[in-house]
Amino acid sequence: YGVYVYPNSFFRYEGEWKGGKKHGRGKLLFKDGGYYEGEFTDGEITGEGCRIWASSGNTYSGQFVLGEPQGRGVMTYRAGGCYEGELSHGVREGYGRLVDRDGQAYWGWFHDNQRHGQGHMVFRNGDEYEGDWVRDQRQGHGVLCCADGSTYEGQWHGDVFSGLGRMTLCSGAVYHGMWINGHPAAQARRIVILGPEVMDVAQGSSFDLNVQLQQDSGEVAESEDGRVLKISAGVRYVQLAAYSEVSFFKVDKDNPETFQTPFGFECIAYPLWSPKSGALEPRAALESARGDPLLPRGDREPAAASDTSRGQRDIPGG
């Protein structure tokens, strides 16, 4: 055991020696306040030890080879966060776990200090991604689970959706197709009701509506499914003379329920539901273009003609 002061007074060594070389346990101190404490082999920093850098404030505890962190260890950053895993020549290389100062965590493979290969990431907003990484960006195939319940599974490029992928929104709507720079390539832009412009409907009877999602070009948006539609039915409100015997259907004359259409017309709600034995019974079922019945559940106000979409999200349909 001995103390050695270098001709360059920046360094000072205290520890074990063998054959005139630093060998065994020791501590190498630097004039700026940093130091290394741990194992030495044949005069070199090699083995298990701890290194503190005064300039950056970072600390490393783990394996060293020829003075550099190499092998397995834990790097703690003064700015916040830490890395635990494999290193080579002082940088992250191999498998490890990185937590940044914002609390975001990554488990997976690294190359040249960057996320590269297979990995799992938990973001600050609660989103989680598992899949391929290339140079710190999501690229290849991966699955994103958003905090709101939406999911995306498919191809990535440059950290955005790119290529073939499937997005399932928390509302139940699904898009399965090509993506370009994070946006659907063939997204539906409008909803079209097919069939005659005028339909004869008897109060209390069922009727069918065929609805189609279309792109701007008018082509069918085959890539989308699962949208929940809100259907409102009503008769345009007209103030009739007191002596008139014309009646569309029975309504509460003192307080008729009305709603505004997108075109600004005031309408009296058409009663798609009617009370029976104290419960509400569906009198009209909306059927999708595929023929799957969407049977809404839950109580309704007897005169509420709109909002047949509530309670449908867990029911499959077109």
C-alpha cells in the first residue's frame, strides 16, 4: 500500500501496488474534484469500481476496462435520470434500462448510446410503445397503446406511423390501411346515406338506412369500420292554425321536443321509442350496411328521437 503523486499534480493515487504498478484496490484522485475508486490491474483501471466526473456531475458504478466504463453498470446523471445495463467504451451498448429526468422509461437494446433494436418505452403522458427502434426513433414494426385506450399496431418510420397499420380508437372506430407521415392515406371524409331521398315511414314501424363512408374522391373508404353514428329523426316544425285538423303524430302540444338540423331547420323529434309497461322498448332498429343489428340498450326519454348511439360501443356492427 502506498501513495503516489504524479509529476502532473492533477493526479494522485492512494492504494495497493504490485511489481511497481497500481494493482488491487485503490483510489485515483483528480485535482478538479473527480475520482475513481475501485480495482486496478497492472497499472490500469480495470475491474469493478466507481467513477465520479466533477465536470458533468455524473457518476458510474460498475465494470471498467482500461479506464473506461465497459460491461455492466449503473450511470446516474446529475441532470436527472439513470441508466442500468451494458456499456462499451463509456457509451450505452447492448441491453439496458434508461429512465430520463421526466420519468420516462425505456427497456431494450442500445447501440452507440441510442435506442436501437427491440425495446419497450413508457412515455410521460401514459402512452406505451413496444417494437423496433433505429437510432433513437421508432422505426419498423411496433405497437402503441395510448393512455386514452386507443391502440396502433403496424409499421413506423421516422418516429411516426408509416406503412401498413391498424388504428383502433377508444370510440371503437377502426382504420386499417396505409399511413403516410402519421396520417391515413385513404381516410373517410364524408358520410353518405344511400337510397331514395324521400322515404315513407309509419310511426312505430321499423325502417332501414344504408350508410357509406367515402373519401373525397367519392370512393368507398374500405379501410374504416366501427364508427358509431347518431341518428336523429324529426318532422320540420310548422305552426298550424288552431282550427286545422292536420296532425303528423301525437306530441305534447304544450311542450313539443324540438331540435335544430345542420341546415338550420327546427324539427319536432320523431318518437323512435315509446313507453310500454313502465319500460322503454325499441320501436325502430338501425341496421348497418352489413346487416348487423345495432340494438341500443338503456332507458330513454319517451319522446327522445335522437342519439341512438349511446351504449352501442361494445356491440359489433358496420
